[in-house]
Amino acid sequence: MMKPTDRSGRHATGGKPALGLLLVIVVAVVAGGTAYVRALGSVDPNGNSVKSLVQIENGAGLTEITELLASRNCLRSPVAFKLHALITGRANKLKSGIYQVSTAMSAPDIVQMLVEGRQATATVTVPEGFTIAQIAGRLAEAGLVDENQFRAAATAQAVEEALQIKLPTGARTAEGYLFPETYNFALSTTADQIVARMAEEFATQFAKGPWQAMPTEARWGSLHEVVTMASLVEEEAQQESERALIAGVLRNRLVRGMRLECDATVLYALGEHRARLTNKDLQIDSPYNTYRHMGLPPGPISNPGLACLSAALEPAQTEYLFYVARGDGSHIFSRTYQEHKAAIRKVRDKAER
């Protein structure tokens, strides 16, 4: 029996060539898809990752971002990275900032991170009683901002803007209003933003808390005076039980028109720590020298924590007017100058033994 023929006269084969062609196409697609998936993978799938900080500038496009990542050896295939961003509709959603990219991350992982804006961060702990200079040093150590940049940003005006308050004319810096806390900052955070964040934390913890809760008529002074007092307490009191008591002594001396004669203010004026102050030190010509000038210094001498802020807000009701350090973190408190001199002799005699 004769086999049917097609119109060209060739014998039909039951569609086998067409099936073969389809199979070739399927294999090619699968192979291409497999290659594409592989190209989206990480540079180092074995987990021996190398981390790099990559800064993506504001306004950078997909091509620029791809080239930057490729230059840091973060992409297995720049073409696949771009294609993935385009196919998923995320090419225009990649955020600027400083990111920590690892060679163990796949292209989709990197795209997801950039879309979410999960920037590299640094955790910084600011202890109670740190000055602006000390905070600046710690931020610089963490790789966040330059010390001089932070000092320049930590102004009284920055505090006024962050807290929506008006500080006294004599207040020139943010000293006292940068709340001690553990912060997690993106590496792209500016000095101005850090100052604002710390001032806002001060507002949350104290200005909008204990300070605002106390009736105006019950406050012994302005917010600036209380914060200044708190900074003295922070530097003078080493034991929690003595904070309110030392605040009470300083408050009593203010009420009686006595000089505060607070060693911590002299150290702040000197700009350095010393184990013992000399008579010459006590004569330094500075408005912060409370041995020479009446009343509180022009502003805080450090950034106090909540405990000392609370102690300054509500000083202990006491008759004490003097205190002297024992050398073990505690103090001897006295009501009269005669008692105070006796306490000083007692401390010296013990130290000489």
C-alpha cells in the first residue's frame, strides 16, 4: 500500500521532525533558565563570604548600581542582576544609602535589600555623663561621622529645633540634651541627624516625661537650670543613693547664695580630667568655674542620664550644705563649715595611713 505524501511530494513521517524541534526548544529554554537561575546565584555559594560596604548615591540608576556592585565583585552576572530587577518591576525602587553586601548574597537578595532600604548600621552606646567631645569620639570610632562634624552639629540651635524650645542666650551647644542611650544608626546618618535623634530621645525620656508631668509651680527652676544641675550631679555622685542628696546640697547652696564650689565644673573648664585639683586650677578664669562665680554654670557640663535628671528635678530635702568624697565613691555630708573641715581631716588622715 502506498504511503500518503504531502503536497510537495515528500513522504509524511507522523510529525517526528516537529516533535524533535520542540524538544530542542524545550531543552534550550530549560538550559537557558537553569543558566539564568545560576547567574542569579551568589558569587560564593560555599559560604566563604566577603563583606563590602557599598554606597549608592541618591539618584543612581540601575546601570550605575549594577556597575558599582560588579566592581565590588558582588554579582555573579551583572546582566542577570539587571534583568531580575527589570522583570520584577523593582528597577526604579532601589534606594540610596550605605549597604553591607556579601559575596554569599544572591542577586534577588541584593535587590530585596536595596528595595527595603536595609542599610548597614552601627550600634553605639553613649554612657551617662559623656560630654559632646566624648560622644564625638565614640561616633567616629564606630565609623559614623567625623568628630569635628559632630561637634559643629551639636549646637544649641539644633536642640531648640529638635525640642521646639528656647534655650537661654548663653547656651551655645547641645551639651546636656544628648540623651545617653544605646543607638543603632545607619552608616549614612549625618551628624545633624544624630544630634536630632539624641535630642529627641532626651525629650521622650525627660522633657515630655517627668519634667512635663511636674506642675509648673512645683519646679524650682527652668528646664535648662535643672539639666545643668543634673550634669553636676552626674559628675559628682557615684552612688545611686546619693544622687538626690547631692542635688539637695547644691540646691541649698544656691538658695543661700553660696558658691557651689563644684570640682567637676573646674575640670570641665580645664577641658581635661585630673585626679587632684590645685589652687591654681581653682583660679581658672571661666564662667564654668563655680569656685569663682556664683550660681550654676552657663550650661550643663555633660549629658546626664534619667536618674540624675530626676534627682535634679526633685532634690532631697536636707539641711546639708557640704560634702566631701571618701575615696570609695561615697561622701561625708555636713551641715556646717566646721563639720565639713572635720570631715576633710578625717578623709585625709585615712588616706595617709
